[in-house]
Amino acid sequence: MVVSVWSIFLMTLAMPAALADVYKYRDAQGVIHLTNVPQQAAGEPYRLWRKSEATRPKGWHDGYRVLPRLERDRFAGVVNRFAMQHGVDPALVRAVIHAESAFRPEVVSPKGAGGLMQLMPATAERFKVSNRFDPEENIAGGVAYLALLLKMFDGDRELAVAAYNAGENAVKRYGGIPPYQETQVYVKRVMQLQAAYAGAS
């Protein structure tokens, strides 16, 4: 039996927001398939359909609501390894992960960024990350990108972090932190978190 789109929509609205994100795709017979598992097998083009408040990335604007404490131990070995490999302060890496995803590997942003360091598909491809939801791959790509941005902006952490949020071209275009509220708050948040993680270590 084929369930109508309207019926699925009503059922989804009735689901508690805390359950999960909802992904869907329509097959060749017109049947709509729903799942709460991102990154389905090849050949099943699931797309994000409905965001759950419980899995929204922490992002720049609700920093401490999702993770109000420092998270020093999760993925510590992986963070330290790639930070050392690329010459990036591990406290900065932890700060970006905290601000981007609250250390949750499964989150997807409304714009399609995914994983711990919220890599966009193009960025993941650029740094040879095949699975953005694998913590080790995601951190490897995210730290490599941070290292590139730090080099690009002569070690200026604020500009590198602004570019991580808004894109390197935006920072170049404005000759500094772009005048976007999101980016300006994000930079302050990450700098605060880096200082806190550096002090905690």
C-alpha cells in the first residue's frame, strides 16, 4: 500500500521533535521512503526533509544551550593527532567542534553541513573526506581546512575562524571579519571557547 504524502506529513508532525531528523526519497514507483538515518547506502538518494530540534547543530547562536560545559575527553586522541600533524592548536580544534556540533558526529545543518566539524560536501571532497559522519575522517578534514585557513590569513585565528564560518572569499572580499551577525558572533564564541579549552588543559 502506498501512503500518501499528506498522510506522511501528518504522521511526521505528530512525532515528538526530539526523535530525530527525517530523511526521505521517492522511488521509481512513486513510493516515499522515510528514515532517521543519514548517509544511506549508494543508490538510495535520501534527502533531509524535516529537522529535529534535538539534532540541530549547536552553531553560533545557541552555544551553551546544547553543551554548557567543556568537553575535554571526547575524541581527544583524534583531535590531538591531527592537530599535531597540521600544526593547529588542539584547543582551537575543540572550540570549533564545540561551536559547530557540540561534539555530536551525526548532526546536519539546514544548509547541508555535516558531522563534528560541520563540513559541507564540497569541503569534504576538497580534503578527501569520504564519510563526513565518521569522526576520524571529519576531524581530519576539518583540521586540514583550519590549517589551510590559518596559513592563508598569516596565522590570524579570528580571520581563519571567520573564513571557516563564512568562507575564505568573504573574508578576502571584506578585508577582515565579514559584517554578518552570525559570523561576528561565531568568531567571538570560538575565541572564548579556545581560551577556555586552553586553560582547562
